Amino acid sequence: MAGNPAEPLVLVDGDGVWLTDSEGRRYIDGNSSIWTNIHGHKHPAINAAISAQLEKVAHTSYLGFANPRASELAERMCGFFPSGSLERVFFSDDGSTAVECAVKMAIQYRLQTGEENRTGFIAFDQAYHGDTMGAASLGGVGAFFDRFRKFGFPVKHVDGLASLKALPGHEIAQTAGIVIEPLVQGVNQIRPWPEGMLAELRQWCDLHGIHLILDEVMTGFGRTGTMFACQREGVIPDFLCLAKGLTGGYLPMAATMVRGRIYDAFSGNAGNAFYYGHSYTASQLGCAAALASLDIFEQENTLGKLPEKVRLLGDLLEEIAATRAHIHEVRQCGMVAGVEVRQPDGKPLDPTLRIGEKICIRARDYQLLTRPILDTVVLMPPLSIPAEEIRQMCHAVAAAVDDVLPD
Ligand code: PLP
């Protein structure tokens, strides 16, 4: 057994998709160090970019100042979208603040454009958008958020497009924005939305004058197969929240991208400004890492290599599931996958048994490190993972399931 499951594993080194613990044991980083790492650990180009930036300056204030790395990064990010769409970038610290900024901007935009009554939000059941109070108010996972619900702001939660469309007109008329994790809900045990849902949601938002806020904190930077998940359905949001993979998973940093016409409502006079100034906003080290990460996407043809990897991951997981009665379902969206275990008759397992957790701990013996969400084993390796390690990762899941839940 790799380590005492009651104690956290102490991780001391990383190289490519491999992590090493304090006892010298090696593991595949099967969840990209909580969904952050993109090109592998100790990537020479990102290390070099951070070192080079250190020779200049690590961090300078972005409040009333600028820095060349942040300007360059903002320009590169806007370049992923047609001109005249997402034209402005607001930097912050992590996924929660990327969403927090979007929500506050969406409210302030309405207040400054004569729509004071349009300040409500709609989000989806089981959604996860972060832990700060604004982001948490949007959350739909009861265990995380219910005890805080009355301290946050009211949010209308719906379970999908049908219930959204059934909302009464007066609620729709009071809505500033709708927030969604596009293509796949991560914390909801890796649950993909039906194909075409996002494009339909965009149309619905346009029809009702509601801002579409996409939380791509997890899906951004190639995870689902395209650079951003929204590109799969040709959707451009009004707000795009990014974090985790922005720096290749090296440093905490986030960005909220917005359309030019939204930005315009905040300019003109100081009273219109968006007051959200964090100490490490647009950290020069973070920007240097992010720029290097974007370069690697091009130099290593990261996205071009994905279809084959996505196919291999899917094929292997289907194969494993087909011969194991306890594997209830495999859900996959690009390089994001969830393997849900249940009783052979399809009934959920007793949650107090914490079987998902047991499987992940057992998987360490087969050199895989990942973390479950309830009884779903999450696989979300760095995009750089070679085919051999994809095989090893899937073999580890199969072996761990067999050990914990013999048929
Ligand atoms: N939004 C989504 C979709 C996430 O998956 C997460 C984290 O898992 C967050 C927001 C919050 O990000 P962070 O933990 O960086 O605050």
C-alpha cells in the first residue's frame, strides 16, 4: 500500500506526467494536480520563462501600473477570438476570483447602463464555480454551499435548458447573467451536457438580453479538445472565466475576458471603474509562465495530438467498463473522464463506504494518483501524456476497481 491513506501523501518532485513522493515512489499525475497542469511538470520552456522573468522582476503592482508581460498575454488571449468579440482581459488570482469578477462586473454593468432591476443570476444544479461568496452563491452542490446559502446572493438554479425555458417572464426580465461550465460539469462527477446545448443556450441568452458567463476554469486550455470548450459549438460568451491551466498549471493566476461593449460601460470616469484590485493581479511571473504555455501549445502541436489521445483514453475505458459489473458508466469529454462505480444492479453504493476514495488510494499501488468525486474516479491527465502512460493509467483504474470491488 503506497503511504498511509489517513495521511496526505507528501509530493516532492515532478517530471512530465510523473510525480514523486517523499518515499521515492512515482505516480502518474492522473488529475493534473487538481486540474491545473497542461504540458507536464518541470517543462523546460516554462521553467526557463519563469527563470528569465526572475532575472528582471518577479512582481510589480498592477493597480494603476502596467507591465509588458500582462499586455502581451492579454493580446494573445484575445487573439483566440474573432475581433470585436472578447477584447478585454481582467486579471485576478484563481478560478473563484475569475468567476467573482464576472459576477460583479455583470451586476455593475447593469447598474451603469440603466438596468438597475436586472441584477439576478441563473446557474445550474450541481454546478461548481468556486468558494468565494459570489462564486459559491452560484454553486449547486448542496454539501459545499447550502450552509452558506442565506449569506450569499439569491441565484435561480435550473437543471437544464427545458427548465430554463419554462421560467416565468418576470424572472427572466430580472436576470443579468447565466453562468455555466460549458460542455461538461466537472465537480458534478464529470457530467457532459447534451451536444448542442451550449449553442442553444447562447441563442436563448441573445433572445432575452442576458449575458452568457462561461466558467472555463476547468475546461479551458485544451482539456476538452479545443483550446476553449466554447469553440466546440461556435459560441462566444459575454464573459469568459479562466484560471487553472492559464499558467500551464505552474502559478496561481486567473483572467476574466469580456466583450468590448461591456468594458466600455466601465470607462469614461473614475466613478464607473471596476474596483477589484488584488495584490498579485497580473503577476509578472504568472504572465511569463502563461505566455510560455501558449508557446508550447504551438511548438508541440498540443491540440493537434489530442484526438488520438482522446480516442485511446475512450477506447481503453470502454474496454475496462465492458468487463466489470461494478463500472456503471464512463463519461468523457476530450481529455476529461469520469469512471463511476455502482452496485452491479446499477444502484448507487452506500456512500458511507467511500468506495471512490478507496479505489483512488488503491490505484497508488499501480502508480496512479488521482482523486474521486463521490464514487466517480476522475481522470484528467496533463495533455502532454504519452500513449503508454494513458494505457498505464487506465490499467491502474481497472486493477484498483478489481481489488476494491471484485465481481
Ligand atoms: N470553476 C470551476 C468550473 C472549477 O472546476 C473550479 C475548481 O475546481 C473553480 C471554478 C474554482 O477554481 P479555484 O479552485 O482555482 O478557485
